[in-house]
Amino acid sequence: MTDKKGPNPNRSPLAYENHKFLNGPDGRILRILAEYQEPLARFRRERIQDTIVFFGSARFHSRSQAEETLQILDRDHSATPAPPEEQERIRLAKADVDMACYYEDARRLAYLITQWTNSISQPRHRFVICTGGGPGIMEAANLGAAEAGGKTIGMNINLPFEQMPNPYISPELNFEFHYFFMRKLWFAYLAKALVVFPGGFGTFDELFELLTLAQTEKLAKRICIVVYGKSYWDRVINFQALVDLGVISPADLNLFHWANTPEEAFRCLQEDLTRHHLEPRHLQQDKTAPDIAKTRPFKTVDSG
């Protein structure tokens, strides 16, 4: 019998199995490419054509959860004032109850959209609900879509706090990103509509980035942008002041629509998506790749 030779301890690992290289600075370009190609392969496999992206605060809770938390904190009705830190927790819990309506509205809107899109007979899945994959508004939208029996996408990001995948994402469409910019690319890549609920820095960042892309026509497609909860946004951003001070054009306010109820937002989205993105069947092509965004043609400068 001949002895089987074991691995040669002097042999170097293959480049694509060299974890020190892949996880180091020199492997960054490969990690970036992986965060483009791996999601693309899954979208092809799951036959996802386009999405409706929900943005909003990760800190909101359902009405029942918010009310339960407030009840636990505010059970002491003694005449002695609570310590300042306790008073602040109660104040925030009361605010959470007030903002819980947006969680419930996001859940309802995602349900209405998915119920409608399930009735669209096409080779690929249209207008799939997509979120950042975490809690709050993201959880509410994934939950509403799941309750309607549709696929739903979560694009999670590694963060030191607040961002764990919610349980309502379709397992085959649950993504985890390291790079914020690659995650943002995928939000914009497939989106035919965007719904922006009240939120903080992250929501502002995502809203204004997509508004800038629409304003500068960097995406050769129409994106319907619905900003939800006018009373909140009027309180935190003075859009009209931007026009009055000349930093945006009056027409830029037409880049988005306002909505204050799930039904109002749904009617706006359904009308826009039907008019601009539901082609007659004889014009459709059965592509295997997603119907991705295109950049505007590059214009060369005539040097003559």
C-alpha cells in the first residue's frame, strides 16, 4: 500500500482562500466587488426586477410595544417627582407612543403595495418592498409585505448598535453589507419608488441623496418619491426656505409627493408606477437580470 500524502505544509494558500489577503487593505477591491456581484446573482436567481424602498427611523416601535413600555415606566404615581433621568425616559416613551403611528402606517402601506403587486402577472417580481433590514420603519415595512404574502428584501449593514436583521425579511433576500456606499448603490439600483417616513440622520442622508440623483438626472429612469408625514417634515425641514433663498429651484419641490395616510401614498405610487413602469406585455422582455438603473450617456467635449 502507498501512503496517502497529507497537505504540503510549505504550499501557500490559493489567493482566493488567503484570508489575510482578502481581509486586508489589498483585498478591499475584491470585497467591494463581492458586495456588488453577490447581491446581483441573488436578485437574478430570485427574479427580482425592481423595488419600492422604505426609509425611516430605526427607533420607532409598534403601538402595542410603545404603549407597554410607557405603562411600565409610568406606573409610579407618587407625589415625589421622579429623578431627572427617569423623567427623560418617560418623556421619550411618550414620544415613542406618539410616533408609533408611523410604524403602523408603514406596515399598512407595505401590505397594500404587496397585495397589489401580487396581482401583477409578469415573469419577474415587480415593485418588491425593500428596506434597510433593521428595526423600526424597516421592520414595519418588511412585516406588512410578509403579511400580504410577498417577497420582501432587507439590506442590512454592520453597525455597532441598533442594526440587527428583523425576522420578516424573506430569507433568500436577506443581505448583509459592510460598505455603506455599496448598500446605497443597491437601494438606488433597483428602485422605481421611494417612501420616506420620519427619521433621523440616516433617513435625511438617504432622502437627499436620492433627491439629488433625481434632480441631476443621474439615473435614466423615473423614481417616484413619496415623503410621508407632512407635519413631521414641516417641523424639521423648511423646504420653502430653500426655494426662497435660491439654493434650489421652485420646480425641485415637484421631485417628491406628500402623503399623510397609507391609502393616499398607495394611490400615488400605484398611479405613477402603472403609468411609467408597467409596459404592455408585447413590449416586455423576459430578461434574467434585474431591470437596473442606467447612467446618462457620457458626453464628450468637442475640442475642435
